[in-house]
Amino acid sequence: MTVKTITKKLITVLCLEGCHGSGKTELCKYFSKVGFTVLDEAFLDMPTFSIPNQSLTMETVWVSNWFQRLLKMELIENSNNNINNNNINNNNNNNINNNNNNINNNNNNINNNNNNNNNNNNNNNNNNNNNNNNNNNNNNNNNNNNNNNNNNNNNNNTINKFDNQHHKVFIADRSPFSAILYSKNNGHYLDPIISEQIKELKRYTNIDIKTVYLKVEKDVLWERIQKRLEEQPERKKYNEDSYQWMQDTVDFYESRKWDYIIDNNTFSPGSIFTQLTTPILEQQNNKNI
């Protein structure tokens, strides 16, 4: 009999925010390298009309597309999850029937083997006692060495600890709130709408959006920006060669509340990775208890 199971996968989206030069791109590369799915800004997918791309209208279109992409991804994740669950249920039913037949056969074999094994066991017990003493000494030494190796390996296997079947984690390059900053006029109108949309997704779906502000001191930030402009001078078209634009951008991020604020002056992707993933792993472990 086929058993249909409907389950919703919990989805967490960690949105990396911060001024240009704060390390978002490099951190996205790091998360992608260790196995996470990274969602880009998707600015290149925006249609071109006679209205400027950074108008309130077009920024609103971008925000809508951003949320729509998450909703589509949720459908895909839940669909794949349900297919896997149904396959597991069907396989379990088949295995139960096969196991019942095997148990009956095994019981008959056990009865026949027990008579023969009783005679052999008496002889083997004496030999096993001697071997066990020697093996225990060797095992104690091996266990000590293995424990040391396991401690080192645990730090490298964080991504493998995630329960992706029930909880999927995505990394997003920016959140919808960045549209408030980049809109050339009246971007503040988007603020309450975006906040309410995030609440609705958490209320009606299993999508939980978390914002992460990568904070960098201004002198360090400006030095990074200058270095990147030397390598990518085309970024001047985004006004990134303006100290005032950097100042305005930092002021915007400093004036808002974020779910996480992480110091990224020294740019330590491994440390940031641990800070962001530890709460999620703890949440998963608490649900499994």
C-alpha cells in the first residue's frame, strides 16, 4: 500500500548585508565552497524599461521578485521532500514483508545451528578469553589515538551536521531592505512593506529570513574599496569611488536593527561561518531531543 506523506521543510535564509567592501561577496564564495546554496542579488535578471532601475517602482519590482523566488524554492524543496518521504514509506512496507519471511526462515536455521554451536562454543570460549585480554590492551591504545583524530575532524564537518532533509539553509547576497538604500526617491516607503512581508512568510510558510550586518570600521572599509577599485575600475559607475557615498551607506546600516551584527574588520570567513551556523545547529539539535 502506498502511503502519502505531506511535510514542510523548514527554510532559513541568512541575508548578508553591509556596505560595498564589507566582504559580502567573499563570504558568499566561502559558504558556497563548503556546500551551501547561495542566492545572488539577481539585479542582472531585472527587465529594462524607460523608467530608471533605481526608481521606487523598479526597486519595488526587485523586492517582489526576491520574495517570489523564495516561494518558488519552497515549493521545490517541499515537493522533493514529499517524494523522498513517500519512497521511504514504500520501501519500509516492502522491507517489513520481506523481513517477516526472513525471520521465519532464520528461526528454523537457528534451531538447527544451535545444537552444533553448543559443542563448538565450549572449545572456543577458552581461546577467546585469551585473545580478548590481548585485544583489549591494543584497543585502549587505538581508542586514545582515534579520539584525538575525531576532535580535529569535527571542526571540518560542520556542513555535514545539517539536517537538510528537514531544514534547508540558504545564503543570500543582500536582503530586500537594501532596496530602501538604493532607491533614488522615497525608498522609505518600502520599509514597512518589506517588514510585513517577512512576517507573512514566517506566518504562512516555513521560511524564516534572518538579516546579517557585516560591520567594518570606516578606515578599513575605505582601504578595501580603494584596493578593489584598482582591480575593478568599472565599479566607479556605482559611485563606489565616492567617500561620501560610503559614508551615507554606512550611516544607513548603522541606523537600522539587524538580526545579527558581526564584526568583519579582519575578515575571518571561518569565524563568521561558525557564528552564523552554530545557532541553527543548536535549533536542529533541540528539535531532535
